[in-house]
Amino acid sequence: KNRALESNAWLQRETSFGTSTTALLPHPHLCGVILVSSSLSDRDQSLFLSADEGATFQKQPIPFFVETLIFHPKEEDKVLAYTKESKLYVSSDLGKKWTLLQERVTKDHVFWSVSGVDADPDLVHVEAQDLGGDFRYVTCAIHNCSEKMLTAPFAGPIDHGSLTVQDDYIFFKATSANRTKYYVSYRRNEFVLMKLPKYALPKDLQIISTDESQVFVAVQEWYQMDTYNLYQSDPRGVRYALVLQDVRSSRQAEESVLIDILEVRGVKGVFLANQKIDGKVMTLITYNKGRDWDYLRPPSMDMNGKPTNCKPPDCHLHLHLRWADNPYVSGTVHTKDTAPGLIMGAGNLGSQLVEYKEEMYITSDCGHTWRQVFEEEHHILYLDHGGVIVAIKDTSIPLKILKFSVDEGLTWSTHNFTSTSVFVDGLLSEPGDETLVMTVFGHISFRSDWELVKVDFRPSFSRQCSEEDYSSWELSNLQGDRCIMGQQRSFRKRKSTSWCIKGRSFTSALTSRVCECRDSDFLCDYGFERSPSSESSTNKCSANFWFNPLSPPDDCALGQTYTSSLGYRKVVSNVCEGGVDMQQSQVQLQCPLTPPRGLQVSIQGEAVAVRPGEDVLFVVRQEQGDVLTTKYQVDLGDGFKAMYVNLTLTGEPIRHRYESPGIYCVSVRAENTAGHDEAVLFVQVTPFERENLALYLEVVPVIGLNQEVNLTAVLLPLNPNLTVFYWWIGHSLQPLLSLDNSVTTRFSDTGDVRVTVQAACGNSVLQDSRVLRVLDQFQVMPLQFSKELDAYNPNTPEWREDVGLVVTRLLSKETSVPQELLVTVVKPGLPTLADLYVLLPPPRPTRKRSLSSDKRLAAIQQVLNAQKISFLLRGGVRVLVTLRDTGTGAEQLGGGGGYWAVVVLFVIGLFAAGAFILYNRKRPGRTVYAQMHNEKEQEMTSPVSHSEDVQGAVQGNHSGVVLSINSREMHSYLVS
């Protein structure tokens, strides 16, 4: 039997179902009821419709087999039907007439519009598969959902089963180049990359809560197996900070994940979580949205009045935070919005949670004090705002007795709800929080029909409650602090001696008073983490080693200002006023004139191979440096050259076509008065398809003159197919071909040399590029780290680069050696080791006096031996940097070519992308100064409207420009 009971309204009388397959699917708020029924032969399908709460039904044949019905959250007669054939239908008259909306729709990833956020109440958000096999996020109105009227809020493909629409937010993930990126849209604005800490490197991400304009996510990071870390966002859901590590998780049927965290209903900001460390699971509670966590206090007496002998810190109360497979039983912890402070759960006392020990405990003051009420697990139902608590034992044997309490679990009474014992399948209450009527549904035997038994507690109460029947209680945390989330809150509850009905007009909130702000009202900002108490008496927030809070934003332009974070932000929805403001001293800094750095050129869709005649959209990104004063000289390799300004500021691609097969060298030079940078891309014009792979080039960044150097290309994931590698070394446009992923070479001239490699593997072509520094003299000092660093080493090039950068910055600060003369290269693999390259300054006649080479080495050796170079990792782990004993001396001259390192990860991945056909339209913002060797003018266009005819599109080779993902946002994920 498909026991998909959802409504309570019509279950006010005793009844039973027949033996045909039936599912009761009523509207969650209104009186409409739909019974879905199919014959035993499964050849025809019918709906039984009721508009009077099930008093009468009308049979309605339908031409499809219903798998799920999704009711409109506000309008009673509108309903979506998802079929077994993955089709989506809509009805506007409660199931009488149906219209096909979409095909190839992903199950459980269809969402009605959200009131107050979506402008059109008839809008539907859908994840569907296109004809090319990719999954897309599309929207349409139910009255017109043809292909021409579909809107794609996100241009590219998304991962199957990842679309989530929840409150103010829309989430999905998209995987390309062997990397998954997570996107969010706040209040239907543009999609941006979610900025997790740089080295979270998530394997999985689960949305926990989106209440009160804030997102809680659980992230399984690269090193975790059965735990997740909990992160909290800013109001837009973009920037995330860690609030709790190692929350237990478990895999369920169909690969679904359950994470042991529970939002306590009734009091905002309260969460329960089970943390698993070294195999031990312990329950924690927070009253301020994760800023602070505490263990649950155990009761001093058990349910029989005997001492528990459970005393912190060796013994606490721990709860199972499981959800029941049956949606009509309470699970192991029960809370309710209209019963604030009332929490009832199954667990045990001890040093950790015991899996099969499920005693029942209750608190009526939101976790401050607990009492044991049962020795075995029970299903729980709250009636009359928690004025009556009903409990039925969770057992596989038939029952006819239930227990109930009218004094918040202090005393319990028993009631025979039926004369014949039944196997209990679930508990239901009537709509409304004031109800005192409940229904027990179950079956006498496994072959019998369902039996539904109504239990009415109204005769037990002779009157409505008055003000004299209530007392008040004040919310406090486990330390007794009453200022929680910036306010003191008091609630009222019925006195244990008053037998009366709270009723419809009851409200639990009594008073609230705003508190002055304190340190505890602030948590760590993005890029910062809280230091352990042993490091600082104030438990302050410190910047992560990879994050420089003084660095200007990527889009910082000369003449503008930016705010440098001090490491703190106010907890979202905290209402404190005055007092301490840990954000008030934020520094306003002027954007400096900086040279372009991290210039990248790629093809939109991350392809390197394109087909002849195919529209190609070149995207130029710049990681750092002023963009308003920078000019960009672009050479597309087939004779087209142009000079641009504002190219990376607007993020607009350059549209181009290659008519003839071949390999074309695309180069971009960015230059302003502070300096320049260059980027190169070799485009193969060939009928290749694309696969989801990634390539990066490993090479030591500093090498000696005429010394042998090894260049290695790493392809991920490892591909057993035949791979051809194309190597461009220096200024040569003629590639060196190899079947091996590494080549050995020497350089006879000093200076910067660019090395580019492409890998043609199966149906994919990938590219990566590095710039090497060839020097005739330099010193190499071998370094090592505290062994704790190995546990936090994800073995990615970005991580190794950032560790090298922080060591370089610290050494420069401590020794006064210019930072540009130091290069720290962290080697791949474990243990984590590094080499420090000490370079000679370039000859300058007017150079100020600086440390000599010998003095530089002596100063570096002195600070390393004095253990002055260290940095913090997550959880306050301090890593010490010291000299490594190689047995051959700590210094080497001009011999750096044998050391392997990775300085930058620039992953160019591939995913299938359709050509963008666009109208030609003038667009201000980006200026083309000049175009050489091509007679056709480069035009500026904006994205075409989806409602326009897309066929009137491209003329010529260079038809226009479309908005790409903002360069800052794209880079922010690569470094976040």
C-alpha cells in the first residue's frame, strides 16, 4: 500500500481503505483532496477529487500515471503532476483538466513560485534535460510553457538533481574541468559562486536551513568520510564562515544523506548537532546560530527519582537526531513552532551517544534543564500548542494504549484508544495548532486494511484558559546568559495545575528587550577563523593563511576605496544595539594602481578545441590589478588584432569564428603604467567533442641557466586512452609532440620563458601554461614544516602555492629582504616539504643599499632557527617553518632546476556548450581602440532576450559580445 497520507482535515471519523493502490494527496493548507488510484492491471489511471474535505468524491480518468502531486502553496485549485515518464503536467481546476508543461523533468526538482520573492505566482522552477542530454534550470508560467517561452536564468548546464529553490535562494551545482562549482541566487538576482573557505574543496554540499535571510550549509570536505562541516552565510548566501566541524552523517537508501543537525522550532537561532570526533558522537546545542556550542546538561535524577551519577565534563546527555522513514511519526527529536522551549528526544546519558540506547528525555526551557520520562523510544505528538503531549511506544508489536501528559511531561496518564490492538503506522492531528483531536492509523494484521481511530481530548478540559492560568519563563543559554541573539526573551506557558484549553488565540511570546552588543554577538568573517583560547584570552578571529584582508578586491579600481575586514561580522538576525561594535573600526583604503596579474584567456565553456565555422566566445579574466587604466591587446592568431579597454571590467567575451582547421595562437597582453602581463591560448580548430577532464602543468618556477629541467603535464582524472601532448616552449610557435606526459629541456638564455602544453585525449583537448624564470645565479634553502601540516594538505597546486606565499611574506617581513627576491616552492606529496629560492636583485645604478647576498642568507637562517616563522591553520593549529637538513648543506648556488613544485593552478576544463546566437546590438562599456589586419568591424552586443527570435543572428566572423560570468566571481571560486 502506498500510505502517502498528508492531510488531517478529513480524518475526523473512523474509516478504512480498500485494497486497490491508493494515495491520499490533499492540499497542505486548504480543503481540496485528491485520491490517486490505479487498477490492479495498471492499465488505466484515475483521480478521485473532493472539494469538501472528503465528504464526496468525483472520479476523473487521466491519461498518465501519477508519481507525485505538487500543490500550489497559496491557490487551492492549482496542482502539478509528475509522472512515471518524467513528464510534468499542470491543472488549474484541482485535477479535472491537465496540460503538459515539460518533458524529461528531474523528479523532486520542481518548485512552485515563492510568495514575496517571485513576481509571478504562477511561475514554476524546473530542472529538465535538453535534447543534447544536458540538464538545465528553466522557468515558465503555467499558462504558457512552450519552448519559446522558457526562460533559462543560468546559461550553462547544471548537475543532475542539484536544483533547489528554497525561500529567498536558488541553489545548484555545475561540474566542468573535473571541478564542481556551487552557485546561489539571492532574491532571484544573478547567480554567483558560493565562496567557501579556499581549501574546503567540497565533495558534497547539503542545504540545512535558509531561515531569516541566511543559509546554513553542511560541507563534506576533501578529507572527510562520514562527517560534514557546518558553515553559515552572509544574508546573500555568498560568503561562508565555519561554525562547527565534524557533524556526523549517514548514507540512506537511494544514496540520500542524513546529517545530524536539527533546527529547534519555536525559538530562532537554536540548533542541535551531533559531533563525531575520534569515533565518539556527542550532542551539542547552540543558542546563537552556531557562534557558540555547548554539551547538553544531564539530569541529576532519572525517571524513578534515583541519582544518575552523570556529571560533566565526563558525562552528558546525548540525543539521536534521526528522521523517521515514515513521515507520520515524529522521529527521535520533536519540536514545534507553537510550543517554544519544548523539546522531547531519545538518547542516553554517558560519555558518548550509544546507538541502540533510546531513553526519552524532555525539556520545557529550551535545553537548559532536562528530565527523563520513558525508558524506551516513543512517537510524540503535540496538541493544543504543546498543552497535551501524546506518546505511543515505538515497537513492532500491536498496541492499544497511548500515554499523554498535560503538564509538559511531569506526569503521564494512559488511555486505551482502541479495544483491539493495532500495529501503529502513524499519528496525525487536525489542522491548526489549537487542536485537541488526533488520529492513530495502523492495521490489525499485515493483510488487513488500514484502521483509523480518532482520539478527542476536548472532553478532558472544561474551560478556556485565562491569564491567571499562565506563568512566564525566560530563555537563557547553559551559562545562564539571558541576552541571546541580542535580546532578552520571555515566554508564557500554562501552569501545571491548570486544566484548560489554550485555544486558537494563544500566543507564546510574552516580552522581549534589546540588549547591548557584546563580543559574543559577532562571529568570524569570511577568510577568518577563531583562534583557540590558548592562543588568545579574547578568543579572537585570525585571518587564514591563504587570506590577506588588506588586499584590495579583484575589481578595485584606481580612485575608488575599499573596506578591509577586521575579521568579524554580526550574527545575522541578531538585534543587539550599541555597546561593542567589532566592525566599527574597519579601515577604508584607497585602491592602489597595481599592475595586471593573473591574466587568463579562455573560451567560454572552457573548451580548447572548436569546430570550423563554430562561434567561439573568448573570455579574458584578470585576477589582480587595476582594470580602468589597463589596455588589452588581443591577437586571435588568424589575422584579427584589436586593442580594448574595460575588457575584464565588463566581462564581455569576444566573438570569433575560425573557418579553416589548424592550430591558432591566441595572445592577450594587458598593460598599464604599473606593469604588464600576458596570456596565451592555442586553439585547435578540429571536429573534436568535449569531455570533463582537467590538465595542469608541473614545473619548478625558477631554474638555472643551462640546467636540465623536467616539464610534466598531469591529466585528471587519469585517462588510459592514448594522449598526445603538444609542447610550446619559449617563443616557438612550432609545437613539440610527445606521447609521454613529460619532457626534459634546457634554457641557454636568462629571462622569463613561457611553457604551454596541450593534451589531446580521446575527444578532448586541454591546455595549461606556466612562466619560468631562468637565472644564472640564485640560492636554494630547503625548508620543512611541523608534521601537523600534513593532515591539512589536500595536495592541490593552489594550496601549495598559498603556503609558499605565506612563508615568503613572513620571511620578507622578518628579514627585510624584498618579497620579489624570495620564492617559496612547496613540493607535491607527503611529507610536506619546500624549497626557498633566494634571488639576486637586478642591477640598477640608482639602487638603494640593500642586504648583500651573504647577509640575506644569514638573516633568513637566523629567523628560521629562532622559530619566528609560523602560521595558523584551521582550528588554531600553528605550523612552524624551519630549515631542512639535507646532509649536503642548506645552500645551493644555481642548482634549483631539479626541484619540483607547482606555483599556480589554472584548470581549463571542458563541458558541452551550445553556440550562442545573438542579435547585433551596440553596447557601451568596453571600447575597442583599433583593429589591425582585418577589415571587419568588431561590434558590441548584449545578451539576446529569450523571447526574441534567435534565428536572426550572426553575420561575419565577429558578430558581437555577450555578458560572461563576472571575472571576479569566476576567479573567486578557483581560489575559494
